[in-house]
Amino acid sequence: DETRPSLNGAIWEFAADNMGMTATDGHRLATFKTKGDFKTLAGKNMIVPPKALSHAVRIISAESDDTVNVSVHENHVAFFIGETTINSRLLEGPFPNYRQVIPSDNDKEFIVDRDALMSAVRRVAVLADTLTHQVRLTLSKKKVELVVSTPDVGEAREEIPGTFTSDSMEVGYNANYLLDVLKHIDADSVRVMLGT
């Protein structure tokens, strides 16, 4: 929504012992939190433009030093990465209350190997509907079955091992969104929390 630029940014929130960042594109929501000493910024919230963040990430990837210094002012932020400085105005306006849309009663836990799930999703997604890209996952105690069925195209079905703490459950996801999540996880296994 170009008329509400704050919705296009990422909200960066600070507490004394942690910081977090959250962004959404209207279909997906990503949130990240890390522990640390942030007493000097505790209580500070700011909405950073995505271009500033993507430039910072690109430069951080190219630098050998992992240290990034950040300076926050009333209406702008500066990133100091090696010899490079990125200055950006902060976006103004309210950010949606994202905590309301994140379910808190996810009592079902599914654990699966990240690479196995990513490979299986890629294989079955070849036959997914070009509009929805939907993949159905049937979760059971010791496995997950991935199914794609598209009229006039065909059907794909694959099983991989996994553990699920509840009775069988079927969920459907956009394969592209699922792959976006999986490729940004650097652990060997993925833990998915689900509700009914």
C-alpha cells in the first residue's frame, strides 16, 4: 500500500535484553528475535525501509567483519559496516499489531529434516497449480506425506520421515512460501508448531 509506507517497512523493536524485527507483505509475516544487551535502546521502536535493510545485508555479506554498528536518531538510522555507512530515513506511521495474528496456542509439534522437506516440496511443487502453488501435507506420528493434485496436469505424492505429537492432521501451504521459510533456516531439522 503505497499510501501507507509504514506497512512496507520492517518494525525494529528493542528491549533491554533482546531485539526483534518483523515485516509482512500482506500474505506472509516474518518475525525474528535475538538476545543481547540493548539497554541503551530499550523501548525504542522504529520502522526501517526494506531497501536500507537489503543494502545493509548485501554489504554485510561482502565484508569479512561481522560487526555492524547502528546509530538511531529521531527520524533516521545509520548503519556502519566496515568502511561503508548507510543512512536512511525511518518510515512514519503505525505498524499493524502483528502479535494479534500469531496464534499462541500451538500445541501440536512436527519435527522434520530441513533438507528432506525442502527437496520433497520442490519435487511435488512441479505439478502444483500455477495460481495457488498449493501442496497438501498429511502429518502423522512418524511421517509426512506431501500431495499435489492438479486437474489436467497430474498428481505427485511423496513421503518423508518426521515426528508429529498429535493425531493425523492435514494442512495446505503455498509451496513457494514454504520454500522461502525453509531456505532461511540454517538448522538440520525444522520444528513446526501447529494449532487446530
